Amino acid sequence: MEHTLPEQKTRAFDALPRSKPNLKARQSVGKYRLQKLIGVGGFARVYAALDTIEGSQVALKIPHEHYVDDELMEAFRQEVRLLARLDHPNILTLKDASIIDDRLVIATRLGKETLQDRLMRRMSVPTALGFAEQMIAGVAHAHEAGLIHCDIKPENFIVFEGDQLRLADFGIAKVATMTISGSGTGTVGHMSTEQAMGKPSMRSDVFSLGLIIFRMLSGKWPEYPFEWPAPGTNNLRRKHVHPDLIAFIRKSISPKPRDRFSDAIRMEEQFGPLHAKALRHLKKARR
């Protein structure tokens, strides 16, 4: 069962101490026992931890204290309610979100690694296509519910056993990036021009998905602004990526929003047949 923040008004955070020492391994936070620090970002620190009640491994995201105030808590509570509408095998939902020892603690299932970690090792075309299919499916489910992620990047895709991908920080990402930047949402280098200008849409998520798919297949990350063919496009041809799939990627990362897919739902409709066609093309080219 998923849990959300309590409905009652959160206590005023202005009075909370802002100089607590960082948490350490083997320290307890409520029912969780920290095991190791696995990531530090501009918004939060992330720990691998043991849920001592359920006996399960979890990832704990604990926002930096100076970001946690009444305004953030209200925005986060609204986003958690939106997240509760999503139920999909490629979206990482919350196990728990609560205030423990004057800290906001966000718990999710613990995966093996992030897609960013996985990209540090060689990735075959079939593996990349399998990941792409899962990425698009998860975002399409969110778009069907009318939700935009706003911060799609390899670090926010978590790899679980069997190469299952789950998109993390749905809801949290939007609050985190708004808190840090004070305006637009997203991560520089992963977002479209219109999103950088504070006007994100589902087409912005399409752009970010396209960039990741391009990176997985080509081994290159095109730095915006770029013109087609983007750097690394020749690698797609050398790897025998089907021309129709290359056209699919090109459409996804078009600088002009109107030239992209309108949402991930449309991407998913086209990618299914393309996936099968691309695998047949690859098999034939390697004979």
C-alpha cells in the first residue's frame, strides 16, 4: 500500500534547525536503518537503507534542510496526490513520504543502479531498444493521466532486476527543480528550449526521451543547440539502426515543438512496430 503525507497542516519549518549534521551509515531514521550514501544532488541526498519493519531494501531521498519550508511541503503534498494516480510497471511510485525527526523522508524501492550508471558500460542495440520501449511506455502512461514529468534524464530512470526500468521522481522532480531554480523546471542539457523558458509541455518530455534514446544507440549526447544530423548520427548507421527508427528519433528531438510527437502516447504507438522492424533489420544486417 502506498502512503502519502498526512493531511493536517505541516508545522512551520522556519523554526526548524538548519545546521543538523549529515546522516551516516548505520544511523536510524524512524524505522529505516541507513546503509550507505548513494547519491547527492542539488535538492537532496539519497541513501540505501533497510526498512526494519518490512525487512525490505529502500532508497531514501532526504531533501537538504534549507529547501524544506511550508511552501515546498504544500507543493510536494499536491504532487504526491498526483503521483497516486499513476500505476505502471515503468514508473517508480512512493512507498512512504513523511516527516521523521524534523526531516522530510521520501522512500521508494531500491534498484540496482541508474540508467546513467548503466550508460557507462557498453550497451547493445537490442538492450537499448528494450530500455527505450519501457521509457516511452512509462511516460505515455503519465501523459494519459495528464501529467508531465519535467525532468526526464538518465539519472531519473532506475534499473531493477531483469533490466526493468522505472522512472523515478515523478512529482518530486517538478517540486525539486522549481525550488532550486525558482522558476523553470528541468535539467540543463536534457530539456527543450521551450521548457528552459518556463513553458514545459508533453512535447518537452518527448524531446528528453528522444535525447536519451539517441544517446543509448549512438553513444553520443548531442549538446543543444544542434542541427540534424546531430553529432553521433553516423554511429546509428554503423550500428545498423533502421532508417525509420532514425527518423523517429529525429522527429522526437526536433528543436521546434510542433514538429515533435505531441506526447509519449503517440511515440508509443509508433515505437511498437518500429521496435520489431529494427530488430529484424539488425539481425539481417549481421548475417
